[in-house]
Amino acid sequence: MTALVTGTAPTAATAQGVGPLLRAWRERRRVSQLELALRADSSARHISFIETGRSRPSEEMVLRLAEHLDVPVRERNALLLAAGYAPHYPETPLDDPALDALREGMERLIRGYEPYPALVVDATYQVLAANRGILMLMDGVPEHLLEPPLNAMRLTLHPQGLAPRIRNLREWRGHLLEQMERQIALHRSEPLRALYEEVAAYPVPDTARGEEPAEAVPYFALPMQIEHEGRTLSFISSISTFNTPMDVTVAELAIETLLPADPATVKYLHSLLP
């Protein structure tokens, strides 16, 4: 696995002060000052004073408000920095011995999904680990797209990547871009925004425009339908994250599994990767 970048550096956002940042998160969550005060066992007057800079919140209050606003762990550290406090959550490199058990557990988990594809990504979709099912799907992808750091979004949507083989590319592309838009709204991540702008600008391969499945199949969720050696495989994507993480690195990890959406895909994968 690849180590993540460490440290929580001050940004232009933290220079605004904690008040405007908290107000921005409250408005993003569409929560009134009164509602937030009730959740945090405070008063609307105190919340107003914090947001306008008339009152400096305690470290405990910053963390309490962040918790009730569902602020991501990395951004909670940014709020603390803006309020003049030290970051509360560490950011441990993934190759640190302290995370050995976590790393080994994730690797065992994705191997256990074989023959179905599974991978581990970080907050910007850099691939940290992948199983044989994922490697099978990447057959034929040009080497320049497989050079580290491998990015799942770039690999999927690049016109020389998987995109030409995805039969329902327009629908799947729209799903992935909407997913990234939601994450950008939640995390305010500039690297993620830059990635979104890059992949959203990729041209749709001519070979994928207007293609439809050969026959209509009822699915319980939008599948990714991708060609592999003359066959059309259908997968449903499932993403798992860690509950109540106390580390920035762990908070930003996600395990994505591609589960077969039809019996034909199940049979083919088991024949290919026994």
C-alpha cells in the first residue's frame, strides 16, 4: 500500500477564523443557529457570537459543534487551527507500524472478495490496494494509466482507460461525477475538485456513445456494464468506510467492491479466477 501525505497545514480557509468556517458548515448543513444550539446544549446567542467573532469558542465547543454538523475529521482539525488550538486528530501514514493491523485486515478483506473485484482508495481515489478481480478488469489498459499513483476515477473515465469498454458509459459517468460533486460539497477538497475538473473534461469515446445493453435486465441499482474478452459483465458498486474514525488517514479510506449484478457475471468470474 502507498503512504498518505501527513500533516494538517494551515490554509486560506483557516485564516478566516473559526466563526466564518463554522457558519459555512452550518449553512451547508441547512441548520439554523437555534437548532445547532439545541443540539450542542448551547444558546443561539452564543452560536451567533462565535460565528461573528465576538466570542472565542473553547476547544471542547469547537469539537462539539463539528460533531453535530457532521464535519469531516480533516476539517475538524482545520476548525481547531482556525480557533487557535492544536489539531485533535492525528494523520498517520498508512505504512506506519501503528496501522499494520488495519492495513493487513483491509488486504485480507479485498482478497476474500475474489473473484469479485475490490480495491481500497483514499479521499482523492488514489488506489492503495487492489485484488485480482480489479487487475483482470485492467487488462489492456495502457501503461501510462497504470503508473503510480494509480487513480480509480482517472482509470475509469479516461478515453484510453476503461471508458471505451463500459457499455452504459454515459449513465455510469454521470453517476461517478455526481458522486464526486457530493464529496466536494461535503469535504471542500481542492485536490478532489481538481480531479473532478480533469475527469469531467475527458471526451466520451466515440465507440461508447449511444450504446445500449443488448437486452433489458431489471437491476436493483445502476450497474456498470463493461466488456471483457467479448463478454459483457455487470457489476453493482458498494463502498464501505470506517465508523467513528479517530485518525484523518483512516477517516478518508474507502473499500469499494464490485458485486456481480447477474448470474452470467458470477459464473464467468468464478471460471476465470477460481
